[in-house]
Amino acid sequence: MAKKNKYFPQSVSHPGKTLDEKLNELNMGPKEFAIRTGKPEKTISAILNGDSAITPDMAVKFESVLKIPAYFWLNNQRDYDEYIARVKRKNAFEKALGWARAFPYAEMAKLGWVAATQKTEGKVEELFQFFSFSTKTAWENYYYGKKLKVNFRISLKHTKEPYAVSAWLRQGEILAGELSAPDYNAGKFKQKLRLIKNLMAEQPEYFFEKLQELCLEAGVKVVYTPCLPKAPIHGSTRWLGDTPLIQLSARYKQNDRFWFTFFHEAGHILLHGKKYISIENVDFDDVEIEKEHEADNFAVDWTFSEEQEKEVKNSFPVTDDDIIAFAKKFNTHPALIIGRFQHEKFLHYSEGRQFIKPINLTNIV
């Protein structure tokens, strides 16, 4: 829906100025007016000086003395208050111009997260709406100062690209807000992981929608968010209230890395609970290496365990048919076997590439 243009005057006078003009017209001083309205002279002087507002009670009393309707004074006061608020808002925008320039705005607009605009002031407004913040300081308090630990328990202050990282995380929250999930159930999530392992092994065309559906049934939200420039994040896990969120980027666009990342994030949910936030491939002050290793081990067990790896290695040299047979035996995908061996440099990255399937989730965005 298109925004309607509204006119906002360059300046609006405090209603005290109009009151002063009317009292001069009536040849009535502040003291007499104070007595007639039953208000302290100090209060009337503050209004005349623009230091105090006209309240509904005052407006009704002014109406009796000046024969000017109460709504006139209240409308005048409202217009003045709005004008002052917009002046403050303009100042907040000016202070945020440099902040807005730090975001990869063009790519965010290309992805449809914000509206395309060349004007920095327009970018500031779009970013404020995107993050649901009213000032740059509010963004800093949330992403740097951990002022709302219930939702965000870490600080991005010392990360290399806090702006791009925060934008990527925020888009995940927005997408998660569009999903409806029952209460989280850890037992049910463990059961769903068995079905998800089957999904990994088979990887049908619309696997992501099925993955999302299975997780939602256990109260876990899964969303896909493309990477932003300078924010090469693989995935993230955090809790939005009582609901765990897994946010995936499919950064390398290949299935072995995608599935390992998913099970890594699932491990954080089951092993580490609400208080730990995971952002893969981003260094931040609150990262805990031990917990990252635990999540890695969890992913290894679910995708292609160490015992299974030893069994395949003991059978080397192997053929393509052997890899396929092992994958069926272990209920995994051949790409997970090849990917592990490539990662460990047991195989060259050119070997077994035919088993690596591309991940294309552009239709999800």
C-alpha cells in the first residue's frame, strides 16, 4: 500500500504565543488571567514563555475566560507537540546518517528486506523500521550493550562487521515471526531428527519445506536467510522467547555443508538451551569454543559418525558404488561421506564431486 504524502510545516508556534497575543488584545495581564482561570500565575507565565503545555483542564478554563473553544487550544498544543517531536526525530536521523552508511543497504534492498533508495535519510528510516528501533542508540543498546538479554544475550561490538551481522540476524527474526509453532518439545525434536536424517539421505526436491515442517511440529523454527556481503555466516541458533530458532544461509550452496550446519545448530538447541547463542563463522566476545566443539560432535554423530568413517577408510580404495552402498547402510547421503574426507584432506576436493548436490533455496526468499 502506497504511503500518502503528508504536509509537515517548517515551524509551529507554542500556543503560549497565541495566548499572549489574545491577552494583549484584551489588555489583560498574566496575573489577572491567572486569577480569572484559577491557575497559579507561575503556571500562566510558563505557558506564555513556551515552557509549559496547555492541558485539557486549562483549555476548558481558558474557554470560559477568553471565549475561545477548548479544542482550539488543545489542537494548537497538539500541533506544537508533534512539531517538537518531529524536530527531535530529525535530529535522531541526522545522528544516524553515518550508521546507516555502514550497512550493506544495496544488497538488503535487492533481497527485499528494505526499500530501495539513494537518499541516506531514507535509508535511516527504512533501517529503523527494519530493526523496529527508533534511534541509532537503541540499536547499539540491543546489539552492543545487551540491554535486552531475554532476546539477545551477546554483544556484536567487537565483531568485524556488526552492521551486516545484525541485519542478517534481524531478517531471521522477521521470517521466524511469520511462522506459527507449538510449544517447544525436546523429546519430539529428537524424534523428528530421525525423520530429518532420512530427509538428508534422500534429499527430495523440496526438502527445505519438509525440514521446516518437521521442525515446526516440535516447536522449532527454521528459516533460510541468504548471506550478506561481509557477513559470511553459515548458520545461527538462538531462542526467541521460549521458541528456538535455527537460521541457515546455505552459504556454500552444497548439501554436505548445509546438513552438517543444520545438525550443528540442532545440537546447540538440545545440548545448550536458551542461554547460548550460536553464530557460525563470526567471532564475538561470548562465543564458547567448547560448546561449538560439542555441537560439531553432535553433527558428526548424526551425519556420518567417526565409527562409520573408520569403516569406510578401512575399505579403501573404494568405488563410486561402494560410496553409495555405505551411504545407504549408514542412512546418510554420499555427499556427507565425500565432504568429510575432503575436509580432512583424505581426498582432494576434485574427487567425488559428482556426489555433492547443489543447494538452491532462492525460491524460499
